[in-house]
Amino acid sequence: MVAQRGRLWIRCVLLLCLAIQFALFAAAETFFKPFNVSYDHRALIIDGKRRMLISAGIHYPRATPEMWPDLIAKSKEGGADVIQTYAFWSGHEPKRGQYNFEGRYDIVKFANLVGASGLYLHLRIGPYVCAEWNFGGFPVWLRDIPGIEFRTDNAPFKEEMQRFVKKMVDLMREEKLFSWQGGPIIMLQIENEYGNIESSFGQKGKEYVKWAAEMALGLGAGVPWVMCKQVDAPGSVIDACNGYYCDGYRPNSYNKPTLWTEDWDGWYASWGGRLPHRPVEDLAFAVARFYQRGGSFQNYYMYFGGTNFGRTSGGPFYITSYDYDAPIDEYGLLSDPKWGHLKDLHAAIKLCEPALVAADSPHYIKLGPNQEAHVYRMKAHHEGLNFTWYGTQISCSAFLANIDQHKAASVTFLGQKYNLPPWSVSILPDCRNVVFNTAKVGAQTTIKSVEFDLPLYSGISTRQQLITKNEDLFITKSWMTVKEPISVWSENNFTVQGILEHLNVTKDLSDYLWHITRIFVSDDDISFWEESKISPAVAIDSMRDVLRVFVNGQLTGSVIGHWVKVEQPVKFLKGYNDLVLLSQTVGLQNYGALLERDGAGFRGQVKLTGFKNGDVDLTKLLWTYQVGLKGEFLKIYTIEENEKAGWAELSLDAYPSTFTWYKTYFDNPAGTDPVALDLGSMGKGQAWVNGHHIGRYWTLVAPKDGCQEICDYRGAYNSNKCSTNCGKPTQTWYHIPRSWLQASSNLLVILEETGGNPFEISIKLRATRVICAQVSESHYPPVQKWFDPDFIDGKIAVNDLRPEMHLQCQDGMMITSIEFASYGTPQGSCQSFARGNCHAANSLSIVSEGCLGKNSCSIGISNLIFGSDPCRGVTKTLAVEARCRSLPNAGFSQF
């Protein structure tokens, strides 16, 4: 009788989930019928029903519009219900009163695509966003408003903030994008992590929070508003959690649900730093614990990170890539096992959704010293536990957690034994059968590689290029060059006494600000230096981010740092010397209080030391200022203007040169794989393709230490745990969206600051060429089997399900070879598998027959599949490494 009720419960849940999926697919075609969104203490209430929601963070400007549909589709396939994004003020209003909603900033198009896919949208207007975005998303002109103080009870700031927030809300309403209009927007956000800095403003900070909430609510958006990291969020505004773990978070009112607006599934990277990696076992553990302990909305920050195109990266010193170790990588490719394991987790949570929304709170059961269960159900009666939701009777779902960081545990729950790996959660949709454990990864692993590693030559065939490169010979006529003047180059320069603040002059129209003056050196100074064996030096109390010092047109030294002291030795000649100080920004500060005061350039005293008659106070001299680079303002990186630069051919033996422009042309590589530019041979600078600014580049190398050979998922994660890429440049590949390319003669322009070799720049195609998986008899059957119609109809019993290995190449590819296959006790990991003492001789033939020539395949993990038991009494594992290749005539992609 109990078993029958259990099967009935499973079938009901699965029918319910299929009904939900069908409804979503229907919505994708018809968009949404108008529906209201509210909330209670348990969850968001959508169209009158509580929902457990999984959200995928995607920032629309960090991809191209051509990429958006695929990113949204992959998010939906991965189990997301919601897409979350910020609104980027600096992109939408680059000049005060002049708005931009085109191209990568076409937020209306993005929102419509989300809705057309049947997903909801959480729009975080801010308008402060942080996001490792330049100036935290504020337009730089904002700091020039008289009397302004950011993010406090300051009238000029509040006026500007309200104007932009109202602009966005009005735009969404005009485009009918709110849920009650039939659109996808179910929730908005005002401010962002203000609680971290609120104390810096005292009472004015508290008043600002109240004002921001009241202002937002007064706009009549008709959907809930949230404030993240804001424990004093007023009234009906929901306070939400950001962090690596949020299972212990509780909102400031019992009437508000527990929301997790930023689940940091990776971290950002800085030039010269290691690359962060968060293991999926820990990430899945954090998500499962959140829903286990009463959470109802969780967003991956980021599900797709993308690229900081142009000069949008924040800082200082954040790299151009915003990959974030996300489930979908910077190029739009799936990153497995992270994407696949989370997909399985999401399916397991959806199986529990009926019980999760039915119960107001879970029933807690202590299972051991570090083990616990949370059970979701309604009241009991003689027929069991029942609750009607979407017309389906449901009963009970449970989460079993082992929070011990080191030891596995065997626990008894409702009379049945369960084994829990350390730092893991098992999910039981029917309070009996485990469908998923966060530490048991059955999803495949994908290995990204690059191909078509060719120098950028013009007018020669691919075969010739390969031959040329293999023989280490390079064509000398493929690059052209022009020098950037280290002097005044336009009529827009001006001369004043003293050192001016960098941003006050540049308005962030360029990274670069030239400070030019003349220094007189006497015979006595020369004699003094020779006799004393000292050198004069440029001394600055504080400087950010990069300083280049030129004397008489020659670079004499550079200083890198964030508000660091400068002592840069210089060498002068007798008489008058040209002294040039070039201050540079590498992304404006994006986090913290008082951003408007942070500025750039120099602070404090600026002087020359070591002169016979004492230090020379440079702040008292006349300085000529020039904003930006000549090539930058002439736009020689564009197709329309590049011929005006006076280019000359670059010879192969040319000496690496500072502040030099280079250009060449290249054809669009065939196929559909994403395109990357390898700039590993260069120093520091910026790059453009057909006038599109792909971003800053810099080949700073990460420290050799600090990376772990083995990444142990167990225990609390931080951004220094499981780091990778030690001893290598932080970034060498730069994404070129295919939509920016034409069939041939694509213009590539490079600005090189420090000296590099453009002849070794190459185009690369990024793709998943290797896929691996390792699944044992102890793994659980695929969660997706619970959605199988035969299982729902009772034709397949729970006990009939077996673990399976699933392999899948990226779209447009097929499995062309099986490099390794062993059913038994294989050893090692992907790309280093080896046979163990136990091995089924037909492993390779079974896998080859099932997978070769296909885009995807599944292999059952059982002795029946492989014909016999190769080693009785031992838990068997199937390990496979396969290779994928592009299908012929795949055409071109827009990614």
C-alpha cells in the first residue's frame, strides 16, 4: 500500500512538472497572458500560485544581440525559470539627456527575447550596479553635477537617480514588458548592496534608503521590488541575500520570502591574477541547502558572464573577460560539468516544487552530529499527506544534508538507510527515493581547445599559412604601422599651472592623459649627480593606475598600482629637457562609498628630487595637457577613417616599439565555432575589429604559486580556493563576436603601449573538442528519467532505473572517435584515464557502437550492457573520453 502511494505520488509530481513545461513551451509561442506577481513569507506568488524559481544571470551588454537567443535558450535548457540582468546607466545615457537603447544596449529587445522564450525577467535597475563595470555603472558625467554626493541623502544625486529609474520603468511600461501587461518582468531591484557602505553616511544613509524605496514604489511598476544586502529594506521592499552561501539568510520581516539575488558561482579576475574556479559540487551544495532551508528564489551570478567590450571593465585592473567560471562560458559554450550537474540539480528541485510551495516551513529532523533533514509536507491523515496544487495531489519531499567537511555519513531517515558523502545534500522528491546528490557528478566534462592557430597574413592560403608557420617563416608585408606621437598633437591641448585631476580633464573619454612640461638642468646639477652618484627622480605621493614617464621622447619607466607612491629615476641632459607624465586608467573604481571622490591620476605632492638646489615642486610649473591618443581621436581603428593615418609597412626585423599602432586584415574563419584573438605575443594596449572595440589587453603573468593540484570541493569556498592558471598570463584570448565579422578583409587594429610582436598574433577558434564522463553503478539514474512518459505511466518502476552516461558534443558537431573507454575500475581523470585491474574487454566496442557519428549518446551502466560482470563484488565505473568534430557544411555562426 505504501509502495503504491509512493508510485502514485511520483506519477503525480511528474505529470505536474510536464504540465508546467508544456505551459512554458506554449508561452514561448504566444508570449504571456497578463498575470500578477505578489509574495508571501514563503515565495513569490505568480498568477496566484507560489513558485520555486531558478534564475540565470546574463548581462545583455556583455554579449551581442546575435548571441542573446542562444544564451537564453541554453539557460532555459539548463533549468532556469528567470533571466536576471542589471540596467547599465552609463551605457544607456552616455551623455546627460542623450539615451542609447541600440545594439548591445537594446534592453527592450533583450527583454522581449526572454519573454518569447517563456522565461521571466528580473530587472535590477539600481542604478548603481557594481558588476565589475566601469564606475559601477554610473555615467562619469554624473560626478560633474554641482554639489553632488553619490548614494546618500543628496538632492542633486537623488534627482538624477530618480530621473533614470523613472526612465527605465516608463520604458518597460510603454513596451508592455511588465507581467500584468503580458510581459516577462516579475521583479525589479532598486539600489545594490548599499548595506555594505550605508554606515559611511550615518543618518543620511538611512534617510537615503527610505527615500530610494519610496521613490521606487511610487513609480507604479506593479511588481515587487527588492534591495540586496539591505537588512533595513523598508516596507514592502524585499531584502535579499548575495554571497557564496545564503541558506542561513532570513529577511527582515516574516511576511517576506527568502531570495538569493547573487549566488556567486565563480569570481572575476584581475590583470596579473590567477583565474578563480568554484567546483560544481560545492555550488550545487550551496543551492540545495538554500532550498532545503526555506529559500524560494535563487540567481546564479553569473550564468553567463561574457565580455567587457570596449572600456567597460571596472577596476582598477579587471580583465576584459568576464567569464566568471560560469555554466556558460564567455564565448557562449557550455562549461561542463558545471552546466550539466546544475541542470540535474534544477530538475530535482522542480520535482520537489509541489511540496516546497505547499508547506509554510519545513520540518527539521536531526540525523547526526553534522547531518540533518528538512521535510516539506502538509498535515497528516490516515490516507497519507496530501495537498492539491495545479490539480495534482502531492505529499512529501525531503533534503538530507551532511555538512561534515571530511567524512561521509550513513543516516536513517523514515526507517531507511542513506549514505551521504561529505559536504553534500541528497534530494528525495517523494521522501523515499534519492534522485540527486550534490557531490555525485554524473555530468560530462568538456575540454575547450583552440584550433586554426594561424598568424594573420594577407593574401595567402590556409595551406601556405600552415607551411609558413611550421617552418617559422613569417610574411613581412602583412602588417602596417604608425607611431603615436609622444607630444602635443592637436589644437585641443591647453596649458595651465599645476597638476590637474585626471578625470576632471579626460571625462573618461580616454584612458590617457598627457602632462607635458620642460625642465632646465644646469652644469651644477650634472656635476652634482656625477659626484654624488645619485639620479634625479619623479616623486609622487600617490598615483593610480599606470604612469609612464618619458624624457625627451624616450620611455624611462613605468609604475603600476592603485594609489601607490612613485619614485621613478630619470636621466636628464644638460639644458632643457621635455618631461612627459602619461597617466592612465585601467577601469574606474566600481565599488565602495564616495565613488565621486575617488578620481584618477595623481594625489599629493608631485616633485623632482635629487637636484643640487633641492627638490623641484612640479605643481608650480606650467603644464600642457592633452587628452587621449591621436590615433584614438582620429578613429584610425575604423574602416572609414583608418587610411588617414599614414600607415607604413612593418618589417619583420622591426624592433618592438612603444605606443605604436598596427593594422592588418584577415578573413572570417569558416565554420560556426566562436572566434578568439590570441594576443599573447603583445604587451599592453587595446584592440579593434572593423571598428568594434574588443577591449583592453595586457599580458601580465599570474603568480607561480597559489594554485592547487587537486581542488577539494569540501568546505566553505572563497575566491582563492581552487584557483587556476598560475604562472601564466591572466588573459591572452579575446573574444571577437562573429556578428562583427564580414566574409573577408576584416580590419584588425592594435594599439600597443609597451612593445610586442604583432607577427605572432593569431586567430583561434574556440570549441569543445574533448568530452569525458565517469559514471559508476553507485550513481543515481538520470533525473530526466523521472520525466519519461513510460515512467509516469507506471510502465517503468523506480527499481528498474539504472545509472547512465550521457555524452553530447556542442551543436554542429558529432562524436568522431572514442579515445578511451573502460567499464570496470578505471583510474585517473579526463585526458589521463587509465585501465584499472578490472576491465571489460568490449568496453571500447560497446561505446563506439553507441556513440560514433552521433551528436549525443547514452550508455547504460550495468553488467547487462557489457555482457558480463568483469569483477564480481566490486562497484564498476564506466570512464570514457571522446572527441568531437564539426559537421561538414556547418556554415557560419553569429556568435
